Amino acid sequence: DSLYLKPLAIRVKENGGRVYPDGPPLTLLIDFKSSGAETYEALSRELIPYRSMLTRVEDGKVVPGAVQIIISGSRPTDLIAKQATRDVFVDGRLSDLESPANPTLVPLISDRWTSHFKWRGRGEMSAVERQKLAEIVAKCHARGERLRFWATPDIESVWRVLHEADVDLINTDNLSGLAAFLNKQ
């Protein structure tokens, strides 16, 4: 509450309903490390006072807001999916691309880079892996979902490939390095 929700609420108020003036909605990924159901119940109560700034689902319809919360990690997907009104969404996996699209539940597909690609940023990425990446991006976007990989090598060559492939979110621990790279694009 004090580290994320309150500061975001202040920014949203100061910026006329946005986290950044004239900016897109902010995605806040919350990585559940413990029991998904219990953690979700606790989080749900904390979100109620902030509902007006949150992208949420009401009676099966998405209501846009300044902040979209996506639950990752130990996701209680079935519990979340059963709710007609909710303030969160679920972080999907590449395996979810084989099920019917449901961007009102799973607007983001995230997966471990090293589980799907051998290239680690040194030398050229193979044509086969580039094609695989392009197909994944196209499938996500056709379904109305965004794409993110985690555990990517945190270097410019990988950022470049992800950026050129139109991967929506680039994970990094090197914020200043990624910012400098993106500002040059």
C-alpha cells in the first residue's frame, strides 16, 4: 500500500487520471511467491480503495484505468476467472496460446526466455529462432495480448532483437541501460 498503491494514486490525481501525463496505462506486475489464493484474498481487500484508478473487470467487461494490475507467479487463475467484478488480471504463459484467447483475463503472456530460445545474445540469433519469435509475437498480438519474456540476457543485443520483433515489454535489471537504448530508437 505505502510503496506502490498510495504513490500511484497521488500521481494519478496529480496527472489528471494518468500515472504519466498523457501517458499510457501503467502495468503493475505483482509476483505472488506464496499461496496464490490466500495472497489474492489479502490483495483484493487492499485494492478496494484504489478501484477508481485501476483497470478492472465489471460484469465481464474491461473498464480502463490508469493502472492495470497483473498477477504473476503463483497465480490463482481459476479463482480470479470466476469473479464477475475484479481489479486484477492474470499473467499467462506461452502454453496459454493453445487455449481460446481471453484478454479480459489474460492480457499479457510472459515466459522464461531460456525455456524457449537457445540464443543468449552472443553472435547472431539463428533464422529459425527469429522466425519462432516472430510467430509468437504475431499470435499474441492477433489474440489481443501483449508479450514479455523474463530471464532474458540483460544486454543490448537481446534488447535490440526483442524491440525489433515488437515484443511489448522488455524485462531488465539494468533500467538506465535499457532507457538509454530505447531513447536511441
